[in-house]
Amino acid sequence: MYSPARKWGTFAICGLLAIVPNIDLTALNQAIPHLGADLHPSATQTLWIADAYGFALAGLLITMGGIGDRIGHKRLLLIGTALFAGASAVTAYAPSAELLIAARALLGVAGATLMPSCLSLIRRVFSDPKERTTAVGLFMGMGGLAVGLGPVVSGALLDHFWWGSVFLINVPIMVAALVAGALVLPGSRPLGGVGRMDVLSVPLSVAGVLGLVYAVKEAAAHGVDGPRVPVAAVLGAAALAAFVLRQTRVDEPLIDIRLFRLPAFSGSVGTTMFAMFTLVAQSLIFSLFFQLALGWSPLKAGLAGLPGAAGAMVGGAALAPPLISALGRARVVALGMTLAAAAFSLYLTIGLDTPYLAMVPMMVLAGAGVGLALTTTSDTVLASVPKERSGAASAISETATELGGALGMAILGSVLNAVYRDSLDLPAGVPGAAAAGARDSLAGAMEAAGGLPGGLAAQVTAAARVAFVDGMHAALTCSAGFAALVAGFALVTLRSVPKVIEDAAEEAVPERTVEWKK
């Protein structure tokens, strides 16, 4: 048992370590135009600067979760925190695009150590189910809040300092977390029952996840017709299949495939992935809507998204624990996704002239639904496995989140773009090159309008904004429908999961499947 001070001190450190990488992820979008003027990256290098972090993070989550289970999550977290601080300094002062890409990849490596370790430590110190659910809800909400704060923080820094400041600010924060973590976090000795890592499993897991994520990103950017998409998808699927097969045959697998026999675990992981497919719409679409369609600054757009993050924290930390006790986990997840579906449906009333205050209740409702659903599934994943497997279990859940988010970006983004192009009604007299740019995207239309005469430019801009709203409504309609399907999926897959999952699941189960304690 841990004292309340030790519990919440551990949570505060883990919460801080959840905020910084998420702020860093969105801050880069603000910094790219500024660093481009100094480093002059090519178009391909710019893409890799943006993607290197995410690729390294997604590819190494499973590996880092397994390492944490073996060497202890405190130890891995401290190593990752120090690495993140060092990589942030290198990123801030990178003298070339090539070194910046390498530094961003190193940040992704460090980031992959943080989330599984943080969740595992929260799982360890909060043994009371209601306390644990509250802590998980706050933790998930802080991550969402950080995504909204990214443009706010970076916008304020870029107004006064050079582009490297958005990365350099990470260094003192991570150093403080490193010192506090060494003093406060529970001991790093692994709990036992887990042996040496199977070396061949690591490249198989990395190749599998990266292959699928890369295929999805390529399909979103260039369509499914390009040769890279099927090659990456086939190689990724083959590597994952080989990885899963190997986990069933080695004595010490990187992840215990038998965990998927647990309805609580498999149902929660599946629900998380499908939910993220749906929920990515809010952050993606509204960022574009506020900045491009309404012409707001990144700082103002970032602040405008905070009510959704606040709703997620309330839904996850305040509402989830009592509702789980009253309704059960399956119904709470279904309720959360139903609320999200309702909010997405209400979003269809939003147009270019809709007052911002009218949007706030919808954003809070969507956030509360998201918080309910993802807090419950994340807590269920943590509680349904023994402590010595919590790192690998958390990593699997986070990998599902990455895959679901990538699929949502690709598919919902494609729906938005397709409807935008079909709905765009350009005025007569627009030159061919400008028309092609305008049909590519709303951002392309704004850029094309900059080279046109004033009256014609205003018409192109107005037409593009109207077409974007049409595309946004189409994507949100898909999100609402899919969220409703996920609610039904959760009711079926999680129906046998108990309301209270005791934290006393068998501490060492290398030879058999975990069972609920009676």
C-alpha cells in the first residue's frame, strides 16, 4: 500500500510526462514555417520532420512496454525522461534538416517509453478500483488537454523567440520530472515472472506496426493507387502475423497473446481502436475549420478547442467511476460513444456564421463522451492483466490508439476532401493552375486566391469555405454513425466484464491464462 502523498505524487509526475510529449507533437506544426526559413528542408524532408516522431513512437510502443516489464517501469521512465530532455535540446539547436529528422526520431524513441510506463506505475500505486479509474481519467484528460495547449504554448513562444524555443522549453520540465521521479516514483525492480526478451520479436513488431501506419499515411496523402501503399500494407501485415505466431512459440514472448483471451482486455483494446477512428474527427476537422475556414490564428484556435479537453477530464475523472459502479463497464463505454455520436450529429448544424458560444456545449458533450469511453477502456486494460504484464498491455492499447487514429485521419480526411472537391463551385475566370490548387484543399484555395485579383480572390475563398463545410459535415456524419456502431460493439464485447475488476489479479501467471478472483 502506498500513502496518498506517494500515490498522487506519482500521478503528478506521470501527468506532467503525458503533457509534454503531446504539446510537443502539436507544437511542431506551428514551428515548421519558421524552421523552414532557417534550415530550408525539401518537401520530402519536411514530411519526415513531421512524421519521424510518430513513426518511432508507434513502432516502439510494444517493445518499450515489454522492456519496462522486464527492467522495471520506474527505471525505464527515468531513462526515457532523460533521453527526451537530451533529444529536445538537440532538436532545438539542430543545424540541418537531416539532424532535425534524426532528433525527432530520437524524441519518438523516448516518447515510446513514457506512456506505457506511466500507466503501469499508475496501475501499481492505485490499488483501489475507484481511485485507479479516477487517476486514469485525469491522466487521459491531461493528454487531451495537452494537444489543445500545443498551439497555445508554441504560438506564444514563436511570437517572442526562435523556432527552437518550442522544443527547448521541454528540457527544464523533463529535468524537473527526472529529479522528482527519482525521489517519488515507486521502486523500479520488476515484479517477477518475466524473463529475457525475445530479440527477434522486436524487429517483427516494429516492422509490422510501421508498415501498417506508413501504408495508412501514404493512402491518406496520395491515395491507394500508389505502389507504396500495398507493399507497405502487405509487409506490415506479414510482419505482424509472424510476430503473433512467434509469441505463441517462444518461452518468454514480448507480449502474452493469451491476454487476448480475456474479454476485458480484447474488448477494450478493440473498442479503443475503433473509438479513436471516430474521435480523431474532432481534433482534425475543427483545427482546420477554425484556422482555415474562419481564419483564426493558431493561438485562438488552440484556445477554442480547450472546452472539449475539459469535458474529457470531467467525463473521465468525475463521471466514469460512479457510472461504472452503477451501470457496468460495457454500458458506460456505450453511453460515452452514444454521447459522442450525438455531439457529432449536433456538429452538423455548425456553419461559417455559427457563434462560437453555440459550439461550446457540443464540444463539452463530445469531450465528456470521449472521456467516459476511453477512461473506461484504458482502466479495464490496466486492471484486467497482472501487474508484471501491465507495460506490455498498456503498449498494446496505445498501439491500437495510434492505428485507430491513423485510420481515422486517412479515411475521414479522404471523405472530407472528396466532398470538398465535388462541392467546390469556382467562379468563372479562375486560371487553370489556380483552379487546380483550389480543388486540392482549402489551404490550396487560400494560397491560390493570394495570386488573384481582389474580387475574384474573394469569390474563390468564399466558395472554398462553403465547400469545406460541406466536406466537414460529411466526415462528421460518418463519425456519428461509426460512433453509434462502436457503442453497440462495446455492449457486445464487454458485456461479461465485471463492474469492479479487483487489483488482486494473480501476480504471476506465466504458465496460464489470467482469471478473475472470486
